[in-house]
Amino acid sequence: MNPANYLKIKNKIPSNVNILAVSKGFKSQEIKTIQNVGQNDFGESKFQEAFEKQIILKDLKDIKWHFIGRIQSNKIRKIVKNFKYIHSVDSFEKLQRISDISCEEKKNPLIMLQVKFSEDPSKGGFNPELLITKWSEIQELKNIKLTGLMTINPKGLSSKENFELFQKCRALADSLQLSDCSMGMSGDWEEAIDAGSTWLRLGSLIFGDRF
Ligand SMILES: *Cc1c(COP(=O)(O)O)cnc(C)c1O
């Protein structure tokens, strides 16, 4: 893990686009190395793996943890207690549960709702029409701060197809007056920037290959 590589990527990205360094599969020492050159947002997709790193890195007070993985209902309390952002809320029921638990725990997590813009059985997410139907109910929920939408494109798309799906996400977020779009990974981040991403979730591009 070479921080020069991270800095090179950071310099290519417009300053209004945030980088979420996806550290799943990488060690806390590697997180420390790039935190040391100014990266403070880190994304993890498995609670237990993340929690172990959070304990080791607890003295690095500037780190903000983002949960980006599939949310198991029995882990919601732990996720709410230990993450500032949750990008991967993929159903109304889970959102409701997050809201209830946030009230009990006196937390106020920043939330991005995962939306699915193409058929991909391997991925969860709100159907866009359902999200619109539920929108007024969603806005009533307490102790959550909805900042945007998140999407993961299926693998193997052309650059144009990636761009068009990201554009749909941006358009829906705009229509709901949400500022954030968490979209773009190591293979499609350029298209995501062009379509209006505000959070690129970059793992291997920053840290190298995962083992
Ligand atoms: C692993 C992961 C990423 C990062 O993937 P890379 O291809 O390594 O950049 C981004 N988003 C989610 C939800 C992930 O699980």
C-alpha cells in the first residue's frame, strides 16, 4: 500500500466529489497509512471485520466510518452505534428499524438509500417506483438524516451503459431533493463522476488487489 498511489488518484478527482476508501479486506495498518495523508472516510461491508479495525484505530478521531454492506437485521443496532454513515439501506422495513433503533440509542445516522436501476438478482435495493410511492412515509421517520441515494451497477456493462444507469440515480436523487449519490467503484468511477456522483466508493484502485 503506497500513499503516493492514493494521492495520484485524489488529484484526478474533482474537489466536490468525495472519496470513500473501501477498506474491506485490508488491514488497519493500511487504513492508517492513507489516513496519514488526509483520507478520513472509510467504508466497510462486514460488521465484525469493521468493528475489529475500529477498536484498533479508535485513537484516530478524525476517521468517519461508512457501512456499505448488506444489512442483516440482527446487526442493525451494532451498525447504528458504530457507523456515522449507512449507504446500503435497501428496504423500507430496514429503514424503519434503523430509525427506531436510532431513537433508542440517541443516534442520528446519515443515510443513503440503495436503489436498483437494472435487473441484478445478486444485488438488493429499492425499486425506484416503490421508493417514490413510499417517499412521504420515509420522510416521517425520526432520527435519520437522509442525504442521498446509493447504487451499484452490474458487472460487465459498457462505459455508456454505466453512465446511463448513474444518470438515472442522479435524476431520482435530484427529484427527491437529495444531494448525495454514492456511485462509482474502481471500474466505473469516471462515468460516475460525469453523471454527478458525490461519493466514489474506491477499494482496489486505492489499496491494490484484495486477497
Ligand atoms: C467492495 C465494494 C466497493 C469497492 O470495490 P472496488 O471495486 O474494490 O473499488 C464499493 N462498493 C461496495 C458496496 C463494495 O462492496
